[in-house]
Amino acid sequence: MKAEDVLKRHGLKATKSRLEVIRVFLDSGGPISHKEIIENSMLRLDRVSVYRIVNAFLKKEIIHNAYSGGRNPLFELTGRGGANHCHPHFSCRMCGKTTCLDGVAFYQKGQLKKGYIAERQKVLIEGLCPKCR
Amino acid sequence: MKAEDVLKRHGLKATKSRLEVIRVFLDSGGPISHKEIIENSMLRLDRVSVYRIVNAFLKKEIIHNAYSGGRNPLFELTGRGGANHCHPHFSCRMCGKTTCLDGVAFYQKGQLKKGYIAERQKVLIEGLCPKCR
DNA sequence: TTTTCAATTGCAACAAAGTTGCATTTATGA
DNA sequence: TCATAAATGCAACTTTGTTGCAATTGAAAA
Ligand SMILES: [Mn+2]
Ligand SMILES: [Mn+2]
Ligand SMILES: [Zn+2]
Ligand SMILES: [Zn+2]
């Protein structure tokens, strides 16, 4: 499906900026930060607009927070290549790079105390990537 | 073991500020932020000093980042009540409160690509707490 | 196509979070 | 007690994120 249609289907205007942000996401090999969106964009995007675009996309679940474990949030397209919002990530403690992992780590019901409702889980494996080992 | 000895064993001076930060951690029911350390302290702690104390404790692994999923990092004592740095947490999407979960979630070796070395994992369950459901 | 108008953007100003340099204070061991 | 390295507090700064508002623009109606 075309990016323009994705936006329209969510009631968002298909602006140049938004289409470019989606292009940057599609182009990226993993979760990216606000700053990386700006740096990898061909358009000159205002910082504030990027924050607003990211927030709009989050609300519609076009993207989701990948929970990097680092100081800045990382985002990725939801549903891309089977990427739901519950897949695990790997973060290298040397180079700081975060990548997607295949498969689904499962939540164990037995661990939750009574009264709590689990809706989703975030799993992060920390360690060393092939380059840094 | 006394807090003073813990500090000295790591080669850190047992200052009033550091002992107070440890007291705040022991007093807390779960992972806490920089701001919460300051707010729950009986002493008047400078913001900068708290950042430096937290960083020193992190380096010595006296505390660790609990991977809250929220915008600010949360920290907790390492090894407290069997709390190693690999236990899962629960975060309520309504009230934002983060609590520790019992048990250990397992990392599945099969998911890691060749060349990657896993050292630890962070697991966060998101949902609703008993108060907010 | 042209007009219209709410949605979106960019800018300025602000707020919150985190860092750095340096002078002063303090814990520790001699 | 004294000397000294480590730690603290303060000021200034950077980075990250938010808000108000005027100008622009996409989309739908005329
Ligand atoms: Mn991913
Ligand atoms: Mn915990
Ligand atoms: Zn690496
Ligand atoms: Zn709650």
C-alpha cells in the first residue's frame, strides 16, 4: 500500500513532510530517533514538526516506540515485515546501535500479580554486536 | 551489609549524600528517577550531584537502569531481594507507575543472529495496574 | 479550475533533562 | 591533627521536548 493512502486512511493529510518521514522509516534498517529522521531526510524538516509528525504517527500506531534502552526514544514502522509492536530488539553496549530481532519473546502469565492486565511487552537484549565483539 | 561498607568496598567515599541516596533507594518500593531521589531525600541534594552519584553507582553496578519505557530513566539497587539486573518490570499506561515483577523472563538463544553476544536482557510488560483497570 | 478553510508547518520562546568547569568542602589515611 | 584526593555545589551550557501563533498548504467543495 502507498504511504499516501496509509496517511489518508488514518485521517491525516498526506503532506510532503509526512511522506518524507515515512520514506526515511522505510529506508532505515531498524529503529530510528527524531534526530536520525532529520538527518536522513532529503527535505529540510523543522525539529518541532518532526516531533509533531512522530506523535501523530504514534497516536495512529503507524509507528511505535521500540524501547531502545538508550537515552533517546527510537521508533519504527508498525507491521512492517511482520514487525508488530511486540518484537524484541538488540542493543550493542559499545556502538549503541539498536537492531530488530526475529521471533517473538513470550510473556509468562504466571509472573503477573493479580489485578494487573498485560497488554504488550517490550524485550531488549543488551550485549555486543559482531563488529564490536 | 551496611551501606557505608558497600561504598568503601567499591572504592567510593562514604559521603552523607551517597548514604542518603542509598537510603532513598532502600526506602523506595520500586525503580526511581533522578527527580524522585531528590524529592524523597531528607538532605538538600544538588541536581548535578545526584546525576554524578547515580552515574558512579551505575559504573560500580550498585544500581542499574530498570528500563522503564517512559521518558526518564528509572534506577534500582542491584541484588536487592534477589533483584539482579535481569528481572522484568510492569508499567501502567494510565498512571505511569513502574513496579518490579517476580521471576526471570528467559532469553531465547535461538533468536540471536550469529556473531551477537547477549549479556543481559530487559523485559517490560505494559498494561493496566489494579488501580487503573 | 479556482476558492475556501481546517490542518499542518515553521519560528520563537520556553521548559525539562543532562553535562562540564571550577572553586570550595569533606572523608580518609598518614 | 594534617594533607590530599575525592566529592559537592554552583553557574553556565547543551540537548531534548513542548507551546502559542502566524503563515502555508492539502483536500474538498463550488
Ligand atoms: Mn524492530
Ligand atoms: Mn525492579
Ligand atoms: Zn556494536
Ligand atoms: Zn495505573
